[in-house]
Amino acid sequence: MMRPTPTGFVLGGPLTIATASTYVEAARAHWPEEGDSVIDFAGVTEADSAALALIFKWQRDALKKGRKIHCVNVPANVIALAKLYGVDDLIGT
């Protein structure tokens, strides 16, 4: 579901309202201790608006520590939702 990397983690499997809380918990265990983080969505098989909520939560957490997150390989439907909501400039892609 989540594989740590030296600079962040790679997500895998569904990222939906039903699974978002497990990603929150897993991220706590795998968050890098320092520096900006890269969150790679390459392995996400399904995503809904919960993915946006999770990105924003991780951004808030990083900002509290004076850091940033960079999202890569964000699913097209999540980017489309962000554009629809007018927050595409906030998702760190």
C-alpha cells in the first residue's frame, strides 16, 4: 500500500474514502525526518476526492515542519477534480 523511499514514499492500491485513513497512518511511520518529500502516486489503482484531502493534509503537516511536499504521477482524475474545485495549483504537482 505504501513503500518508503529516501525522500518520501510511493503509494499503491486504491486511494478512496474507504482507504484514506490507512494512508494517513502509514505516512506517519514512513515520513522522512528532514527535507522536502516526494509522494509518488504511481501505484494508485483507483482514486477519488479523498486523494485531494490527503494531499492537503500532508501539505499542512509538512508546512508545520517548515517543509514542502511534491506530488508526482497524480492520477488524471484527481488532477481533474482539483481543476474543477479550483485548487490545482495547490496539489504540488
